Amino acid sequence: MGFQDKLKNIKSTAISLSATGSDIRNGALLAVKNALINEKDKIFEANKLDVKAAEDQGLSKSVIKRLMFDDKKLSGVVDGIDQLISLPDPIGKALLSRSLDEGLDLYRVSVPIGVICLIFESRPDALVQIASLCIKSGNCAVLKGGSETKNTNRILMEVISSAAYKASLPGGCLIQIEERSEVNELLSCSDSIDLIIPRGSNAFVQYIMSHTTIPVMGHADGVCHVYIDRSADIEKALKISLDAKTQYTSVCNACETFLIDKNIADKFLPEFATMMKNAGVTLHGNKEFIEKLNSLCGNDISCELMDDSDYHTEYLDYACSCKLVDDVDAAIAHINRFGSHHSDSIITEDKNTIDHFMEMVDSANVMSNCSTRFSDGFRYGFGAEVGISTGKLHARGPVGLEGLMTYKYKLFGNGQIVGDYASGKKQFHFRDM
């Protein structure tokens, strides 16, 4: 069956899927969870082929870590499915109830978006998260994973779709495409696809955005910051900084830039630089930062020279940018200029400074005294996420169930006509119910 044939009936399939009950969709999720556990040996074997191929191609360790699917990642997606099952049904929620006049009642009701296309690189666990979220939210999913995980993605899709269809979901509600040549064709299918969510590198996402008229939701890069304020607790700041940078370097919510208040630099910087050196992290800084570092640490800690124009850099590796700032306002100005409006954190014991930072930083996720790595759908209790949106329309931040919903208006009348209201014979009496 050709690609266009696969999409031919997907709009009507989406309507059928949206009409399934919560018990059917939750039952399908439970079936998917059990199938993943039962078939894990096949999945792991397929993943070993992808990892071996990546190693033979000389791909970086950070990329290989992203494409691995092992017991730990299986446990993570299974926990996400359990969390999704426990969440309320997102379909059919009354978002507004208003009486326009006697016997004329208006409701705004949540409904699935319809057909969501997700194009992603490297991470096979993303396929499970995305498919699970679409099942729970009643959306059809068209999935295109990266060629570097083609074997893992193929077996995962076989396991998930087979279990879902046996659990009474409409056939064809989950579609996988594998050929790179089909992507451009996919981007032209505005009559079949309602939304595209890309997950991958900056260049990859920018390409998707510039080659389709279909609405795109997501983010191009993740230049996240941690600002260490003059009132920070040093021990707390060190612990958070290490986690934000090294807990998982190759993801979009890892910290890429550390901003350090000049008033705390003498106390904080030597310990920070030594900690990062021991963790294998390469520091990058402007001339002012390097001079300060050398005055405090001598030649013990090396730092790569960078220009201010380089501060919008996403390393996705054991490297970070560093800068000294005068105060919280200077940190805010830097973040709003060089950041990607993704996730930014302040470390301080001053509540007023926290409030000011959170009010003025224009990012989807703003945090205080915790790691940027918390900006995640599972960690926010959304079950999982299809991605993180840095836009301001429709959805922002980790996109879970709520971000995969839209709404329709339902108006119930009893013979009313607009002519009576236009002539003044009748009047509206708006009242929220």
C-alpha cells in the first residue's frame, strides 16, 4: 500500500477514534503496555542492531545514548503509560457552559485535534510516548522516526499497533512511515494532517517549519540557562548545576549556559569549575569570565574563549557556556536575548528575586532552586509528552494530553432564529451556567 493510500481514510478514522469511549482507549493502553513487556527481548535485539550500526558509523556517544532502548527506558515508557491510564479522559470536557437566552444553551467541549504527524530523530522511546499519548487523547498518529533507529522503531510499531487494534481501536489510526523520500510528500498533505510536531536538531525542525503549510508545533532548539544569584546557597547551586548539565546531556532541557552573579563568583566559581572539570565538562566563556577564572584557579581549569554572539549555542554534550553578570536584571536580559524560551532556572534564597525572575523571563518553563531537567511531560504528571513547545499559541511547555486537544462549540436551541434578536423582538440574556 502506497503512502497516499495509507492516508486516504485517516480523516474518517480520526472521527471514529474520537468517538471511542475512555474504557476502550485505556484498555488499548493497557494492552500496549503488556505487549511491550512481553515482547521486550525482540525489541532489545532490534535495538542492538541499531546501536551497532551507529557505532560502526562513528556516531557520538551522546547520539548513541539517545537511540538506545533498554530495560531502563522500557521501564520509563511503561510508567508513563500507567500514568496516562490514571489520568481523566481529556475528550468531552465542558470548557464553557453559557445560556444565551431561555432555551438557547452554548457549550465549548474538548475534542481531539484529529490527525497528528510526529517526525522525530534518534529516540525510539519517543515513539512509544507519542503513540500512547495519541491513543489516550483520541488522535490518529502518523509517525516518522529517524533511520538510525529503523529496526527498533519498526518492531515497536508492530507491537503497539497490533495490541491497540486487538483492543478495538480503529484500524489505521496508527501509521508508520520509514522512507526519507516520503517526508516531503508528507509535508504536502494538508488535506489529511492537522498538525505536525517535529522533534530533533535545530536544522531539522527549521526544515520542517519552512517546507509545509500544515501547522507546526514544537521548538527549534533548547538553549537553557541556570542563573546563580548573589543570594544562592552554594551547596544547593552546585548540586543543581551538575544535574542540569550532566544528568542527560543530549536532551533539549539540559542546561547549556550558566550565568553567575559577580558578587558570588569568588565563592562559587572555583568549586563550580572544579566540579565541571571532574565531570568531564568543557567550559566556554568570554574574556571577562576567563580572566576571573584564571585569577581564582590559575591554570588548573581550562576554558575555551567565546564571543558574546556565540551564547546562543546548544551543545547537547559535555560542554557549557559561562558568563558573569552584574545582577538578576542582567541575567534576565541575557536569557531573553540569547535563550530559546525553553527552560530557565534561578538559584537564590531571595523570594523577591525569584518572583522578579519568574515574571520577567519570557520562557515556557521558569524555575527556582531546581534543575532545568524537570521540564518534562512525565515529570509534570502529564503521563508523557509529544514534545516541548516554545511557541505561545495553543500549547506551551511540555505538550501532554491537554496540548493534543482542541474544542468545538455545541449550541442547543428550540426554534430560535437570529431575525428575532436583530429586530429587537428578543434579547440575549447571557448567563454562565
